[in-house]
Amino acid sequence: MDKSTEKDIDYNNDLAFSLAIKTLGTYAKDCIVDKDTKTMDPMLGSYLLANNLAIGLLFKAEGFEKELVAILKNAIDDAEYKINKSKKAS
């Protein structure tokens, strides 16, 4: 991979991360919270965000749905690996 392509991928990765963080913040700020605990259900919120991202991506992946499902599974595995690796390093 040449430097230009690597730089473009790094930029797009940083952009995707920033957008994901903004989305998480917006969801946490605007979602309806439990009246008793005054907090949102983080597991339900995580599911809803991941599920709706997958729906949006699958909707746009006409003809490539199986490949996208594999990519989504790989992305989850890669994320888990990164988090576990960073936890071990700290």
C-alpha cells in the first residue's frame, strides 16, 4: 500500500471514529432514560445503535449483503482485539 492510500485510510478511520463518538454522545444526551435510575440502559442503547448502523449499511449494500455481514463480524472481532490488547498494555 502506498503512503497516499495509507494516509487516506487513516483519515477515513479517524473520521469514522469521530462520527461514532458524536453519535454515541448525541444518543446518550437525547435518549429517554429510566425514570427510577435516571440513566439509560447501556446494553439496550448499544444494541440499538449497532443494529441500526447494520440496517443502514445493509440497505445500501444491495447485492453485497453476505459480504457486508462478514465485514461487520470482522469489524466486531477487530474491535474486541484492539480493546483487549490496549487493556493488557495498561
